[in-house]
Amino acid sequence: NVSKSVLQNRPNMNVVMLDTQVYSNTGGQNSDSSPMPGGGDMNALGAATQGKMTEKKSVSEILSVGHGSPFIAQLSMANSGKFFRAIMDGIEYRGVSFFQSFTTCQPEHGVGDSMSTVQATRIRNGRGMPDFIFNPTLGETGPEAIDIRSNPSHNRDWHQEKSPLREDKYTYTVAHWAVTEARFRRHHRAAKAGEGTISLTDFILRLNQNDVVNRRHLRKGHRAHTPDFEVYIDVDTEGGKVQRRVLSRQMVLFCVERRKAWRMLQSRAGVKNLDYIAQKALLAKVDRGRIDLDEFLSRTAELMEDELAALRAK
């Protein structure tokens, strides 16, 4: 019904979607728009499955393609100025305007009642649900009509955060947001002695979403093989310490899936992402045998920097 209403583009019709990422009215069940690790009360997780293998459906992105000329805004209180400006522009638009906003469901997500804006910022910064505006009045091409500039580091794969507990900046991924919500608690745990030997930032350079679709992430000996609870991230704790947490295979694949979705949105907005170009070139060299697999696995981040340097020098 929403699809048909948006397509008809009747004058001055406004639709608002408060996105909790679950079927909130039926007890927190997974929906097509739930993230890959799931996280709902009725989520299946065990030896046979780690949650929800299907990629996340983005309603706002669907409605901005093949649905005529609606005004679409996927925003939240992560950027209140942009959010209210989009509402004003959408109301002024003669046709249909559709607003999708990430909204915490505190008991289902396992966050405090005062954390809605914080969580909205975290999921946006981690590419879990990036901001974008599709305004058809600005032109008839994606780069004219689509604006993603309210996302931090909008021309890179990931954003660099500054930790108050660490001197250097670190790469903020969708996993860093996910570990702050209790609904994903079965997908990460504190690293035990000998665990957590591979950094997530380095590891996800080894594979892309096509590797996941073709199940190469399950093939031992392949560059894309993804171990369970071996890849790690370091997170700041409320106690003022940095804790190493190991991630489930599904959480790692979630990062790969969200990166692919973000890259697709970047391309529609006409944004050139050197990280994607460099990784694509690097993986091609490995698959063609131009770079030894053992060397690639041991020097992934360094080889990626070499590819980026070469691109910047052109």
C-alpha cells in the first residue's frame, strides 16, 4: 500500500516511518528490514544458523528507485538540523514525501530510555543506517538528486572516531554500534586468552559481499574464510577501560553487507570511494595469483595502503 501511494505521487501526501528494525507490535520479531544478526526476541541462533542471512531491506532506498518522483529522506535525530530541514522541504514538495527515521525500541534493543539520539548517531556513523535525501526537484540523475553529505567521511568506507581512552583514531564500523545494544549480545563476547588474533578492520578487506553470496566465507583455505569468534574489535567500556571483544561470524558478515549497501548508495550519489577501488584491485591480484595468499593474509592492511597510495598518485 505504501509503494502504491508513493508511486501515485498525489499532491501533499506525507508518510512517516519510525524504524525500530523489528516488528515492534508483535513482540520484536525479525522483519526483512532487520539487520543481518537479527536481534529480535524470536531470533533463531544456534549451530545451524546465526540469525538472519538475508541482506537488510531499506524501504527508503526501494522507494527512491522505480517509484516515480517522490521526496525521500532517511534521517534521524543524529543530525537534527538536517532532519528538520528535510521535513520542511518534504512538506513543501507538491507530491508524496516519505520520511524514514531510526527509532530505538528501548526494551527490545536493550538501551536506556535516554539513549535514542546517541544510538541514532552510532548506527549512522557505523553505516548501519546512513543518512540520505532523494530530492527529485534537484535534477534527473542520482548525483543531482541524492545527498549523503550529512554522513561523516561520506567518501570513505568507514568513519574514523577519536576515543578518549586511546591516543589514535580507530575505524568505526557497524559492529561498534551493535555491541552497544543488548539485542546483539549473543554475537560478541570478551576475548579469552589466545582469542582475538585478527582485527575486524583488517579482516573485512579480505572479502566482499559476492564472496558471501557464493559461500566462499565458509571455505577453509580461501582468502574469504571467516572464522567464528576470532575476529575482534576494541571497545571503550563504561568503566574507563578498553576491552577486546570477539565477534561471531554473522557479525563480521553484517559489516561486509552494510559496507556493500553503503558503497551502492555512494555510487548512486556520484561519490567516488577510493577504498572500494583499492580493495577491488587488491582482491583481483590475489585471485589471479599475482599476490601470494599467505602474504596477503599476513599483510592485508599494508597491501591495501599500497593500493590506496597508488590511486592517490594518479
